[in-house]
Amino acid sequence: MPSKESTDRKAESYALRDQRLLELIAAKKIGLPDNELLANAYRRRGDLAAASAEYARLHAKGIASPGVELFHAIFNRKRAPARMPETEFAPAPFVQFDDFFDLASNRFLLDYAISKQGIFRPTELQNADQYGDPNRATLVTYDVGDPGEAMRTLVREHLPLICDYLNMAPIAIKFIQLKMAAYSHGDFFNAHQDNGLSQPDRRISFVYYFHREPKPYQGGDLLLYDSRFTPRAYVRSLFTRIIPRNNSVVFFPSEYFHEVSPVDTDAQDFSASRFTLAGHIG
């Protein structure tokens, strides 16, 4: 079994390889590839605008693959194609909305979270991963107050559109679980699924980002991994990086593996945390 350090080095090697690829293309030493090599580099880097343009180019050239079909649909706000067999690795579909709340509500939520610092507690999910390391480190609270009810209302309003984009059957809502999290310096959440054995009824997961402006932290990116489900596994080198933007929200099917990269911020300033209001729909 590889060590966690070896997988981290492998992730770094892909970042270096992606950078080299972009440099060679910019210097016109190589041409644009007729496959998803460049598109995958862009989505690993979190440059979704460039990834969108590259998938559009591949689609226009008639290059057919599950990835091209999926991301061309995602970036053009069209219904995702039918899911691949559960034995095959597939990129994670997602839908992202900017300006999800009005500005006053976004600001109120930030003030609410900062004022409630005393009720945040270390996460209870501290089980070790396959390398013996903690799976997660962050502060959470389930006391979401009025902002939580506002979020539930918006989720209900958007759900038909979200299901359509994700090509999922309409959901008769039984629950919308919510929690608020504050990621301080070094906090993270390793790769996991949200609909494990203890929560099999979760269908859609979502993460709403809110923070001070200008953004007081780096990192804390959401990595959505190419995954399969029979048996459950994911590809460490293939993922879409979503960089947090204030007042934006991301929805994705709960069974796809995902993680939160470590946060770099002022550990002494709670207001500089990476704040999220995250939840699950079932």
C-alpha cells in the first residue's frame, strides 16, 4: 500500500506536468492535443473558464468521449448525459451558481457565523483513513438559525433545475440536512463520499461559500474526483478543482468522491476562516 506521502508527491508531479504542458503549448513547441489531456490539466488547476473553452473546442471537432460530453453540457448549462455504468470511472457532474443569496443575506450570514464562534465545535468525524491519519479537521455547528431556513427555501426553489442539470430523477424531498463549517489554518477534509453506509439516502450534496472580502485565505478547494461505485473507488489524478468564491454554491451527486484541500489562513483570526453552509438532500 502506498504511503500518504507518496500520493501527495504524485499529486505534485501532476501539477508540474500540467504546468509544463501549458508552457510547451504557449511556446508553440507542441500543438493542441486531440484528446482531453489539456482539458484535464485545466480542470485539475481549477481554471474552469479555460476548461470550458477546451471542451467546446473538442466538441466542435467531433471528439466524442464521456468527459467531453459531460463537461460540454455542464459548462453550457445543459442536461448532463446519462450516467456511465457503475463499474466505470466517470467524471463528477456538478452545477454551480454565483450570487446565490442577495448581498444583504450573504453579509448577514457571515456576521452570524462570526458572532457564533463559541458554538462551533471540532468535527466528530475523526476516524483514521487508510494511512492512519485523521480524515477531517475543521469546526462545525448544526445551529444554522435563520440563514439555514433561507438556504432550505432556496434549495427547494432550485431543486427541479438542479436535478435537470444533473440528469437525476426528481426528488421528493424527505430532508435537507445542513451544517455550518469554519476551516482555519491547516484544516482539510480527505477524499470521501457523502452517502456511505450510515447515510445511504443522501442524493445530492451542496456547498455554499461565504467569506470576508477580499478573500482572507488560500486553499480550501473542492476536488470532485472521477469515481466509480461497483466497487467504490476514485482516480487520484483526475478531478475537477472548484475554487471557493464568495456567495457561490456547488451541487453534485452525493456518491462521488470529493475532498477539501488544506486551508492557509490566519490561525488566530476566526473571521478569516473558510466558511461554508453545506448540506445534503434526500
